[in-house]
Amino acid sequence: GFQYACQWSELSLRILGIWPLYNFTLLKKLRVYLYTIFVVAVFYLPHTGTIITIWGDIDSMVNLLSYNVSAMVAIAKYIVLYKQRHALASIIKLMAEDWNSVKSEHHVKIMMNEARIGRLLAFISLLYAPLIVILHILVTTYLKPEKFFLYGSIPTIASNLMWPSYFPFNTSRKYIFETTWVCQITATLFTSLVYGTFDTFMSVVVLHLCSQLAIVRVQLKNIYNDVNQHPYADKLVANKLRYIIQRHQELISSGETIERTFNLILLPQLICYPLIFCFQGYAMLTSMAKTQTTSLQILYYLSYDTYTLYHLFIFCWIGEHLYHESTSVGYAYYESIWYNHSIKNAYSLLIVGCCTLRPLRITAGKFANFSIHLFVAILKTSMGYLSMLRAVQSRG
């Protein structure tokens, strides 16, 4: 069960060299640092240098920023996954223990339902990342969009590479050009994979937590079942309740650990989302206006926008789902037959109810709660920014 749930996320993290259960030897730590330096040196810094060089030309700047901001977020995610590896390792071990200790078929079914969703989300992301890169290579190779922007006419910018880049050396020589191309493809694949892996791994972890909360809810709802005719019914109920309360507290603690681990990186990511959508939309409109629109171009922009939108929706949906499951536990005891048993045990049920007065949430630096409402709000904000950019362009 555990291997089934984490299969695709584990594969992605192993490819990136940051699977939390690794024994991080000096060599593996060095590999993480080299990966980060490689992406920054080959992709991010040269791309940023191009933006600085053409500063002032809105169309060219926004077209480049639509990718540059996403790359910056991906690098930050990679660093966070590495720095928080010990906390993530403890979470993964708890997940494995939950799968190994489950006995009830009904509980296994609940866990499998959530595991299938997390597995599907991770698989789609893993499949989508190379698809985006392939489409970008095709667009760059056959449509050559750089000739319609300012950076295509500046000699110091290597605009014929996969990404328009400013390098302190001449990239026009054949072997240097080919080597740089291959390095940029590798860096782009790496960045795309990191961007999606962080989100889908978090979704697998949160969905597992949701399944455990759902099990607690079922146990609380059925706490009085099969004890009505037992001579020690009250004692049995008290023992069941003690276990449920302890388990609920463990899950609350796990939820808080997940929140502490991820919330700081989610804040800048939340701030960047409206900018990314705005820049992507503007880049798509201006690029199509300046070039002859083709099916390949439309497919590329739609795929890239959908990929970013998909990952925002993952965060918002799992945040909503976690909130719903944690509050549902508080209502479960209303559905039990508490009125047929002792007042003492009925009062004890209130402990669980009180714990759900502050439901678990996924937040962006304690600033905003991820939910479907936030998803809609970000889209509205992005369209507002896009309208402003279009207005500035038309006046210019």
C-alpha cells in the first residue's frame, strides 16, 4: 500500500537526488549542491542577464519573465525539499507505519481511495514535465519566436539557444553551441520536474493525512457499535475513546508538522502565482499577435498555462479537502448513539469536538488558506494584472 501510494513521487524525488529516506552521504549532499549550481549557472542567471539587457521593452521582458519567475520558484522548492529532508523523512515513516498497521478492510479502502488520487496527480505531473520541454524545443526550433522580440537583434544575447541567454563567452562556435543547448535542455527538464514534484509529493502526504482523519471519523461514529449488550460497555467505550483521542492528537501533530515544513515556501509561491499567470497570458497574446499563429504555438502555450494552473489547483484542492476532513471529525460523534450510554462517556466525546474548533489547514506563511475560494481569487487577480499590462502596452 505505501509503495503504491508513493511510487511516482518517490521516483521523481530519487531522480532529483532528494528522496528524504536517503542516507545523505557527503557525495549525495555534493550532488544536490551541484544540481542547484548547474541550473542557476546554465539557465537562471543567463536568462536573468537577458532580462536586464533588454530592460524597458515590455513585450520582451514579460515574455522572458513568464519563464524566469517559474524557474525561481522551482529552485526555491528544490532547496526547501533538501533542507526539510529530516522532517519529511519522519512524515514518510509515519505513513509507512500507518499502512503496515491497518487491519480493517474498510480502513484499507479509505486509504486506497486517497492514495489513488495522490498517485494519479503525481503521474500526470511526471508525464507533463517532459511534454512541456519537448513542445518548447519544437517551438524554438521551427517557429523561431526570438526574431520578433528585441533580444533577437542584440548581438551579445544568444537568442538561438533554447532560452535567450547572456553568456560571458561566444556561443556561436559549433561545439560550444551544441553543449550549451544540451545543458539548457537538461536544466529545463530538471526545473520542470522539481516544480511539479514538490506539489504532488505534498498532495500525497496531505491526502494520506486526510485518509487517517476519515478513519478517525468512522471510528468515532461507530464507537458505540457492538457494545450495547456487553456487561462492561462503558469501559469498552472509554478504551475506544482513549485510543481515538490519542490518534486524533497524533494526526493534528502531523498536520502541524506538514504546515510548518511547507508554509514558508508557499507564501512566495502564492505571491508569484498571479504574476506567472499574468506574464504567461500576456506572452501568449503578444507572441500570437507578432507571429503567424500555428497549432503548435497554441498547443505549447495552452500546455504551459495548464501545467501551472494544474499545480495551483492541487494546492487549493488538498487545502480544501484537509479542512473538510478535519472539521468532519468534530461532527462524527453527533451521528453516534451517544444518547444511549453514560453521561460521562458522552462528555468525553466533547474533547474531540473541541479539538476540531481549529481545523487543520494548508497556509501560505500563515497569510492565506489554500482553498477553492483562493484559487478563484488568484485567477481574478491575474486577469486584473493582465488587463493593466495590455492597457500600458496600448498607450505605449
